[in-house]
Amino acid sequence: MSDRQATWQGASIAPQQTRAIGCAVGRVVERGDVLAVEGPLGAGKTLLVGGVAEGMGLDPRQVTSPTYVIVQEYGPAQPGFCPILVHVDAYRVHTLEELESIGWGEGELFGGDAVVAVEWADRLGEELGGQSLRIELAHSGERHRELTLRCDGGAWLKRWSALCRGLEEAVMEPGTCPICKGKAWRGLPPYPFCSKRCRLIDLGRWLGEDYRISRPIETSDLEEE
């Protein structure tokens, strides 16, 4: 990594892992950030943006492809709780005038309080500027994807170590859900469970006293080794 550039490369073996990578990005974004998401059809761009929303504390179920409306906004249930995510699809954008018609370059998209994620960002040339985080997805099989994240200086370098820690966790082998024994993907909010449902089942068992501590807790159990 140079003083002005940083690159991370990794692989996703399942859609849940692509979403977990998006979550890792969403946990470190700041207001005004721009995410340039690139990749062919079916590579998982919208799935990754859904993970970004989840990592930001937004409802990922809001996130759909904005191809036909070009731009969508996803906000928190309580205003001010976390940034708004502006989701742009540049697939059908061909001219600067079309960009300007959706507020490109005006305060509500750039330089404001929103985080902006742009799919098909490579179609915009230099319009994004050089301070965005670029996320490239490529097919490497029916479900496998190769991902490359890079930044060219700016505020992203200050967060790069924290981002890489989250990314490395996301691409680790999944654990086993203690409730249903299915795969539990590291980096997603329900972990070590596979889903919110299994997490609630576990909580219900504790509240219903289905679980028991095998013996009384002793002082030595609380001491650090």
C-alpha cells in the first residue's frame, strides 16, 4: 500500500458472503462517502449495496435495483439516527444532462450528509472524482465472485485498516448455527446464528429457562488466564 493508494482482494463463495462484505463497508462509511460499484450483470452489485445498508443500520429489505428509476433513497426509521443511503444505477445514463437531472453534483448527492452508492460507476468516467471507494465484482463460477476494493487516497486511507479487518472476517469460513445447524456467515448481524429467527429462538430458550448452567459459577471462571 502506497501513501495514496490501497487495494484489497478477496473471494465470495455465496450470496450471503457478498452481503457480509457489503456490511463490512457499511460499518465504516461516513456521511459524504461515495461507493463506486462495478461489475457485469448478475455479479451481485445490488446484493452488495443491500449489505452496505445493513452495515449502516438501515433495513436491507428496502434495497432494490434502481435501474428504471435511476436513483433511490433509503433512510433510517428515526431521522438523524444514521446517514441516508442514496442508491444510483448508471446503466441507463448516457449524458451529463441526465446526471444533472437527478441532482448530480448538487448538495443532496455529493458533499452532503448522504452516503452514495453508484452501480455501473464505470459508465460515468471521471464524474465520480478520485475520492470514491471503488468496489469491483467479477464472476468466478455460478455462485463465486472475486472482489477488489481500492481507494486513491483521501479519507478512505484513514479507515483502511478497520475496513480490511471487517472484510477479512466476512470472507472467513462460515460457522455453524447453534439452533438449526445451518451455515452462519461471519460479519452478518445475526452471527453466530444464521438468521434473526434462530437468534430469537435462542433468546426464547434462555427466557423460558430451557437452558441450564451445569454447575455454579466459581471465582476462577471469571479470572483471566
